[in-house]
Amino acid sequence: NAGVTQTPKFRVLKTGQSMTLLCAQDMNHEYMYWYRQDPGMGLRLIHYSVGEGTTAKGEVPDGYNVSRLKKQNFLLGLESAAPSQTSVYFCASRGKGEYSNQPQHFGDGTRLSIL
Amino acid sequence: DAKTTQPPSMDCAEGRAANLPCNHSTISGNEYVYWYRQIHSQGPQYIIHGLKNNETNEMASLIITEDRKSSTLILPHATLRDTAVYYCIVRAPRGFGNEKLTFGTGTRLTIIP
């Protein structure tokens, strides 16, 4: 009964380094999302995907890239990490249907620090 | 999305029912009421959602007033693990390009031993 699993849970990077965050869901969900949450602020949508092979920009996409090669996985990449990208990253997924009322289900987050 | 208003904080004794109110007086006919919670340092957890009928699942009950302008989330037997920030969100089913889920400031619920 894993739901949405994020790896790694914690990571410290140096400015300019690259890394990939992995999100995996076992609920056969079509839609997947990447959010970031900064202290005292709400969730901000980075990128999302409405199905395998498709991605779309959210409200804060700059500095990030994503890929959805398999339905169950959604990868978030930082090509050249910057201190402003220090944050907690959450992945979410939801069931099929463009005009669906299905809720989003979240992972437990990846805490990323950029020095 | 309709604006929601929640009290900033509430306390509840362990074992008692926790009743969390939410006002959404500008809700539209096709907008659903969703409840999530976020326990410190964890991801938001979906609790329940509904349109106009009362809903119940293994976690909670959702009571929506007949005019749909307010709702109450009920945790029937609160435990210490229910201490969290609870978010009431009102939104319509989304189409492509409008996927963002917006969390307000929520209610910080503290369960007292």
C-alpha cells in the first residue's frame, strides 16, 4: 500500500550540481505533479503530466525539467542547482479524467538544500 | 476557486470528536469541498471530499450545509497523531492547463492528551 513514493528523502547539493528526484506511484494514476513548498508559503506547482510521455509547465517551472517515460514514474531534474531551489519538493498523483473531481495524493517529500 | 475561511487554530481533547469548520459562502454549483491535512514535515494527506451530500470514510466525516456555504470536518475520536494543519479547499473539476491545487492558511489542530 505504498501510494506515492519519493526518493531521495534528503539531499544536500553544491551550487551548480545537478540531480534528479524520482517520484513513483502504484495507483495507476494518469496525472502526476511536482510542487515545492518553502517556509511559510503554500505549495507552488512546478510541472505536471497528464499521461505517459506528456509534460506541462506549472507556475514556477524555471530551472527544472521533467520526464514521464513510464506511467508510474515522474522525474524532476535540476540541471544546475541554485540556492534559491532549496526547498521541500512534493510529488502528487491523481486518477484519470480531464474534468475529474478525484483528489491528489501526495508523497512525503524530498528535502533539498543547495549550498 | 471559491475563497474559504477557517479558524487559525483549535484544540481538542484526545478521544473526543474534533469538529473543524470551513466557510465558503461564494461556492459555485460545480465546486467540490476537499479536506487535506499536513502533519509536520510530511506531505499533504487527502482526507475526504464532497459536493453536497454528507460523506464518511475511514478517516472522517464531512458535513455540508444545505445551502453549501459552509462545511464541517469531523474526526470522530481524535488521537495525538491527528495534530496537524487542516486545509479546506473548494474547487471545480479541472481541465488541462488548470491543475494547480491551492492550499490556504488552514486550521492548526492540536490534540491535547
